[in-house]
Amino acid sequence: MSAIEKDDCKQRLRDQCKHIADQITDGKEDAHEWMEGVYSIEWICHQDKTYKSARLMVAGGGPNIWVNLQRNVVQGYWWGDYCEHHFSDQIGLDEYCEEIFDC
């Protein structure tokens, strides 16, 4: 991979992470609708097995992108590249995940 292609991949990863963080911060969708695009949920629990937080996989197979509700950050991984964008949970993802965890 050339240096230009690598820089392009890094920029696309940053753009994807920023777009996801902006969606959550803008609050235009509700949590139920937004969760339809989630591939996997990694639960983060307290020692007594109660809900603490979650990580949501929203892209995989190419870039891997996770929404980390414990840190309020979108984390993107692509080959050796990493980026993150912070968000404000305006759609209630953490509350939604806690609710489905307790079901």
C-alpha cells in the first residue's frame, strides 16, 4: 500500500468515526432505530453481574468500529491505524442498553 493510499484509509476511518459520533450527538434518531445497525454488543458488567456499560460494534470486516458507551467515544481500527471521536449520548443508547441487558 502506498503512503497516499494509507493516508486516504486513515482519513476515511476518521470520517466514519466522526460521522457515527455526530449521529449520536445530534440525537435525530431514537436508540431503538439506531441499534438496528449494531452487529454485536460487548457487555461491561460490575462484579455482581449488573450492567455497567456496553461497547457496540457498528462496522467490522474492513475497518472495525466500536461505540464505547463507558467512555462516550467511537473507536475505529483499520490495520495499524486507530482513531477516536467523542460524543454526547443524546439518543439514550446507554439507557437503552441497560434496559435490554436487564430483560
